[in-house]
Amino acid sequence: MLKFLRRFIKNFKEYILLVILSVLSLSILASNDKPQAKRLKAFAFGSFSVLNEFATSLTSVFRKDDSFASLKEENARLMLEVNRMRKAAFENNKLRTMIAFRDTCEYPLIPANVVSKLITKTQGNYIINRGANDQVQRGMPVISQVGLIGIVTDVAGNYSAVKTLNNGNLSIAVTIQKMNVDGILNFDGSNLVIKNVPATFDVQVGDRIITSEFSTLFPPSVPIGTIRKKESNVYGLLLNLYVEPFADIAGADNLFILKVIPSKEINQLDMNLMK
Amino acid sequence: MTRMLLNYVKPFFFFIPLAVLQLVVVPLIAIDSITPNLVFLLVVYYTIREGQIFGTILGFITGFLFDLFSSGLLGSSMFAFTISAFIAGYFYSENKMDINLNTYFFLVIVFLSAIVSSFIYSAINASGSGIGFLFLLVEGALLPSFYTTLFGVPIVVFSSKKEIL
């Protein structure tokens, strides 16, 4: 028996090894959400990003001075402000009596630079040079000076991982600003798409898309993009809307983290409703 | 003995700079989010040089480290590299190593194994997102594999020149 076993292992050692390593890989894959795996990941990318940051600084041919960075930060603040005002104007026209109801709090911004990028057709992840030491937390939205980029998924001491909009597994509750129609935005590998919007709504190409008040991931009114194309499906009853993001997601380098986490946002909304 | 040990450790020394290049420089040359995989090239190269078992273990370890360093889905590169290195290992032959490494046949091996690797990686990452099979096959596997294969050309050219010298 022992001889047979020894011969079996000798003859099929490659296959046995493959099976063992595959099972190990799959079990690690299944334990991605476990806190131990997250801690290990945060420690690993936090340490390795030091090298990436050094390499990034070498590849940055056009060095940005401080005034440029502060102007970009100011631009991002103004973008959020303009968007809030635009939304307020829409609401003012529709619901004059409720104008004081809106949450008008400002979000503090944490400027950050992209240290490394993992880009494929199915996932887009960045590592940025701000982490827990800069009070970054999991769930904080990440924007550029023109629009939404993604969300912080893991945080190490000085670095954070960001899941971008170009990620098949990120679904965002959005609103078509002009008509206040809600939908779910997804990445289909090539485009950002809002699927199954009733064709009865008069949606036009060029309409602005912002994060919805119902979003559990993002604060409301963060600009995302505009409708680039609409396509009808199911006998013309429903529409698929293709969204052109405001931000250059693949080419982003200077980003801002909105220092707000959704639960606090929801809490504030709840408090507003109780007024 | 020391030399043999060095041969086994060598790929891990190359892994660090290649992973940095993959995460910092490669995004700059991405064509519509299609990127070559330099770390995978390393895995295939050493699989053909050192054999199937070594390659499979190398794929497993480098995949795991790459998942950790890139903040990607833990286990996705690991599984993809393990399977594809095992497949690339079928082309290992001590007698034909020169042909497999120094001729353009190396690119065929890279292309075939890269298709498997990219497809597995894309399929794992796209699970639950509703992305179709054809998209995964063409844009998730074929095109990145072709791009990765292009980066294998310098290896062949360099190896064959070294051989002549």
C-alpha cells in the first residue's frame, strides 16, 4: 500500500501539486472579506507602496508645484459647491416651500496622489498616498476636480486602496439630475451604464448624472458624468443609458478624498428629516 | 548547491521591480484598459527554464504577492498564475530549452498560457457583474494576451543574441 502510494505520488506529483495549490488559491479567494485577509492586504500594499511612490516620483516628468495642487483643490471644492447649487436651483423651482430642507453641509477634502494603478477590463484599483494617519477611512468617496472617481476600500497607515468606477463589482445609486430619476450605475467592461430606466421619462443625451440621495455608499449630489448615448431594450419599454464620466478615471493622478462616510451622511439626513 | 538555490531564488528578485513596473509604468501604456502582464512573463520564462513543478509554485507565490501588492482581489492572480504556469510547464524540456526560450516559439507559449491566465483572472473579477463570456474572451483574455506576448519579443531577441555571443 505504501509502495503504491509512493509510486502514485511520484507519477502524479505535478497534478497533486496543482490540485493542492488550486484549492489553496480558491480558499484564499473565498476569504477575501475576512478581517485577517483585509489586514494582511493593507499591511502588504502599505509597505510595497513606498517603492511604488518612489517609482511614481521618477516617472512624473512634469512636476507640479504647490500652487497647481492648491488650485486643483479649490477647483474640486467649487465643483461640489456648484453642483449643490445647481441641485438647489432645480429643487427651488419644483419645491419652493421646502428649500430650507436640504442638507448644505460642506465636505472637507483630503488631497492625494495616485501611487499605483491596477487596470484591467474588469477591475480598476488605485493605491493613493493617504491613509489612516491622514484620517482616511474605509467607505470615503474619492473625487477629482471634475467628478467622482471611486471609493476607498482598504486603508493602511499611509496608503489607501481605491475601487474606481471602472470596476464591474461597484454599483452606485445615481440620479438623473434634471428629472430626479433614480437608477443603478454599473461598469460593463467598457462603459458606465444605467440599465432599465423606464422609457416614459424624457431622458436626453447630455443630461447630468449625480449620486443619489438613496446611495448607501456616496453622499448625494456628487457629479459623475453626462448621458452619452441612450439605447432602448425590451420592446422600447426600458432604456439603457451610457454615461460619459466627467473625470478621466484611467488617467487620474491628483485626487481628493471626501472626508465623509455614508453612515454619518445618513445620520445627518435623518436628523434633517426630524427638524 | 548554492548555485541551484540561487536559481530558485532569482525569479523573486526580478519579481519586485517587475511588480513596480506593472503597477506604475504599465498603466501609462494601457490601450483602452488593456495592459500587458510583465509579472506573468517572468512566471512563464522561469517555468520553461526550471520545469513544471517549479513554475506552478512560482506562479502560486508571485500571484499571491501580486494580489497583495496591487490591492486586487486576493487569490485571483494566484489562481490564474498557478493554472497557466502549469500549462506552460508542458512545454518544458531540458533538450529543447534553447528552442523554447530563444526562438519565437517562446511567444507562442506565452500567448497560449496568457490567454488562460487572463481569462481566469477576468472571469474571477467579473463574477457577479453581468459581463458576458464573449467580452471576457476577447477583451479580457485575447487582447491582453497579445499585448503581453509583444513584451515577450525583447526576451527572445535578448536570449538569442546572448546565445550567439
